[in-house]
Amino acid sequence: MTSKHISALAKLALVTATVIWGAGFVVMKNALDSVPCFYLLAIRFTMGALVLALIFMRRFRAVDRSYLIGGGIMGLFLFMAYTLQTIGLMYTTPGKNAFLTTVYCIIVPFLGWAVTKKRPGPQSVAAAFICMAGVWLISVNPASEGGINIGDLLTILSGFAFACHILAVNRFSQGRDIVVLTVIQFAVTAALSWVCGGLFETFPNGFDAGAVSCLLYLGLLGTAAAMLLQNIGQKYTTPSTASLLMSLEAVFGVVFSIIFAGDQMTLRLTLGFALIFGALVLSEVKIKKSA
């Protein structure tokens, strides 16, 4: 198989992962009707961790203290991100939740600046302002005197947490097995979710067929399978191309939300989505300077 074919398959793997995640916003919205937030996350990440641990059991021979620390920090940020995103989803639509989450692509360069002291370029700054305009169009409701829906606000905050998670992955994955780190972070996220569920929620008395289907989708496809596709895709694709393809998660989230969740696309939302997606593209595509 040629490098060109491998690259094409890698891109297909990334796009497939974004389709799974995009549909996951609608699935998660439906699951929240019968399963509380923390228990939903607990079951989802427990399944993901167990499945991957069984498949890649031999790789855990290399686990040491550095893996536990790195995976623990990654898991903490992942727990914060998914908690904010999932609670936000309870108060907004799947489509808006999907698009607002992707602001992490814009936030990463600025958080990275604080950590690495590497100043974002003019392209990243321009993308940030365009993204802010898009977020305002989507989130601000003129009928409520410019107020932002609590679900939208929590989703935007989840974008910050996802940005922190991305930087943590970049920091702790150097020289380490990313699959092992992923299983550890899934286990940490699951453990924190079980604890918070026990403290703040009541475990459901039972699960109907719909809830079981949603949980299986989120745990097996949305967590374990999509993560494997993402890792495979990123291994054989440049970071800029991978990030751009992964931002399609928001597009598929909106598409599935319109088809299955009854989202209505107004002109205001359409313009907001277009601005955010344009900002994502601008932040990832390198513009060559003229000689």
C-alpha cells in the first residue's frame, strides 16, 4: 500500500470518527432523558476504558508513575470538559452544543501561549475574533435582552476545558503510549463521574431499550471506537489536516440535530455556524506568504 493510499485511509478514519461524534450529540441528548449526567458519563467511560484495556492489555506492561500522573491530569480535564458539555446539552440543542464545543480549536493557541510563551500569529488572532462573532450570533438571544442561554455558556466553558485537555495530551503523550494514556484517562473520568453521581444524583431504577442503545452507542462507538479511529488517523496525517477534519464533528452534529432532533436553522444560526466554521478553517490552514 502506497503512502498516498495510507494518507487517504487515515483521513477517512478521522472523518468517520467525526460522524460518530456528530451523531453522538443527538444520542446523548436522548440518553439524558432517562439517565442523569454523571451516571451517563460514568457508564460511558467505564465501557470505553474496559473495552480498550481488554484489547490492548499487553501494552500496560510499560505503565509507571509518569503514566499514572499524565493520564490522571488528562482524565481530570476530560471529566471537566464532558461534564460541562453534557450539562450544557440539557439546556440547549444538540446542534448548538456541537458547534460551540469546537471553539477549543481557537482557544488552544492562546492557552498554549500562556504555557509555552509562543505568541499566536495574526491568523489565530483573526480567527478568534471571527469565532467570537459566530458564538455571539448563535448564543445571544435578542428577545431576552442579549442574554446567553445557560446551556450555551456551559458549552463554551467546556470548549476551554477541552482546550486544556488537548494541551495536556500534547504535554504527557511525548515518548509514551497514547493508547495506554487514553485508557487511564478514561478510567479517571469514569471514577470521578461515579463519585459525583453518588453524591449528587439518584441512580436510575432501570433502563429501557432506548437508554441501553444510547449507552452502548456512546460507550462502544462514541468513546472506544472513535478514539481508535482518531489515533490511527492522526498518526498518518499532519496535525493541521487532522484538526481541520476533526472540526467536521460540529457540522455533522448540526446535520444530525436537524434530521433527528428537530433543530430549526434560522438565518442567524446559519451565519453563526458559517463564521465559526470559517474561523476553524482559518486557524488550521497555513496561508503562504507571497515572495
